[in-house]
Amino acid sequence: MFFSVHPPVLASVSDLIRDVGNELTTYSSQMTTTHWGIVAGCAVAFGFLCLKGSGVNR
């Protein structure tokens, strides 16, 4: 097999994914409406900046 992944690596990756998921659920359950508004505003601003582009190809 070209990509050989050892079981301890798979276990550590799955542990990492589980830990990240647990932290995200903890953070999201503690966020208020104001926090969600700030996150949404940042996401929209980032999206517009991505749509604008760098201007290098112009």
C-alpha cells in the first residue's frame, strides 16, 4: 500500500477530532447572541474580502 498509516497515528487523529468537536460544542453552548453576531459579521466581512480578491491578476 502506498500510504501506510499506523494505528497509533489513526488513534491520535481521531482523538484530536473528538477533542476539537468537544471544545466547539462547549464554546458554542456558552456563546451569547452578541458573540454569534460578532462571529457572523466577521464571516461576512471575510467572505467579501475573499470575493474582492488580491488584485494581482488585474
